[in-house]
Amino acid sequence: RAESQSVMEKDGRPSWFRWFCNQVLRCGAVPTHVAIIMDGNRRFARKMRYEKCLQGHVLGFEKLTETLEWCLELGVREVSVYAFSIENFKRSSEEVGGLMELTRQKVKLLLEEHDLITKHGVCVRVLGDLSLVPHDLLHSIAQLVFFSKDNNNAFLNICFAYTSRHEMTEAIRQLAFGVEEGRILPSDISEELMERCLYTGDSPKPDLVIRTSGEVRLSDFLLWQSGYSCLCFQDVLWPEFSVWNFFTAILHYQRNYSQIKAARDCLESIVEGKKREEAGVVDAAKRQRQEDFVAHVRRVRTRLLEQALNS
């Protein structure tokens, strides 16, 4: 708490030193898309000897709000956070129920911050299998998603009821349905089409993936998307994550930027080469089928939110 206050003025603005650090970091490469695995809430609750681990999750949500401010200040345009894994449903009913109630409260708070979200032009997306979410919470999520959908200055992707394996399985299932229904041909299926059918089909791949708590694994988060991302594992529990941890992660990205860019450029040149080779082979009808199919997949996913909003 004292550390947070040391980098903030009394009126809530960043201190001159934090502003200076942001200016220095902007001299290097600033990631466009940062993904965060917010791990360590329960361990923090045990460490602080809280009666219930839910208090750790409460502090974790507060830390997310603070971290999003840091990202906006630095110029990070897109942030994806691992808020709730499908695997979390296996935890005790008390903890799952508490997390759902906490999410209800935080979504309600975001809805109340309508003007602030609009002012900053933040588009909020909730990515995951939303059919697993309680109906009343899904209704609130739908309100949040639809009121912010036309904002395009910054993007917040909340991965909720999500795992990467489930995301890829769902994309494959949609492709199979597409062939079965005659919307696409088997020969239309490609890596690019598969990628566009993921929940993250509208987003660039993350430049930087941060995981707290000292664990060195991705835990089924954005596995497809993070193949060429810079990974930063920090030995700090999520509620204790500070602006200095954030700056350290950005510096880690900048130190490795040239190698990551070279690897990505190499991959992109290979992909572009394949596209040029296929340009003379892929007919307009195939391209149109693929575009129509992607639009259909997005309509199917939007329909669930529309139904929740109108019910």
C-alpha cells in the first residue's frame, strides 16, 4: 500500500517519477498486447491468515484495476487477463459461489463506470464458454459487452470460463459443423481459418505474457496465441504485484524484443510466401465461403449474449 502511494500524487495522478519511468520506457518497444495470468490470490490469503480465501480474490480484482491503469498510462492498447478457468469449477462450491458473486459485483461496478469506459474508449470482451456462466451474471456480462462494443481506443479481454484447449476444441467443432452444414468445404480449412474461429479471432497475438506467483507454466492460457510471445514469470503473488513489477516485465520484453521480432518476422515471411503461392490457386468463391463462415461463427457466439440481454 505504501509503495502504491509513493508513485501516486494525492489527487490520484501518477507521481512525476512514475511519469518519468513511463517516458523512459516509451523510448523502447512498448507491447501492443499484454496477457496476464493473475495467480496467487489464495496463497496471499493464506499468507495474510485471512479467514476465507475469497478475500485474496477481492484484493486480486483491485490489483487488476490498478494494473489496467498502468497499461493505459504506458500505451498498451490491449490487455487479456485469465480471470476464471473452466478448471476452477472443480473447486469447492463455496469458493466458486463466492467468485461468481464477486464477479457480479465487479461487472456491476464496470457498468456503473459507463462514462469512464466510454471516455477512455475501452472495448470490453468476455472470452470463454459463456454457456457455463449463471444466467443472471451472463445478463450483466452481455450489458457490459454490448455497451462498449463500438469503443476502439483500448481493449480488455476477460477470459472467463476459459481454457485454451476448450477454445481450440470449440473452434474445431465449429469447423466440423461448417463442413456438415455445407457452409465450407474440407479444402477450405486452413490454419488461418482455424485461428479466426478462436475466441481471440479479433485480437493480435500477445506480445508479452506475465505470470505471477512464481509458477513457470501457462496453465492452459492462450496456448495457440502465445507461441511467439515473450514470457515473463515473476515470483510475486498477484495482490502484491506492484508498478515496479510491471515496469520490470516491460523491460524484460524490451531486452528480448529484437530476438522475438526476428522470430516473428521469419514466421510472417513464411506465411506470406504461402499466401502468395496460393493466391493464384485460391478462387474468389473459396475466399467468400471462408469470410461468410467466420461471420457465421461470430453471429453464433453473439447470439448467446443477445439472448441473455433480452431475457
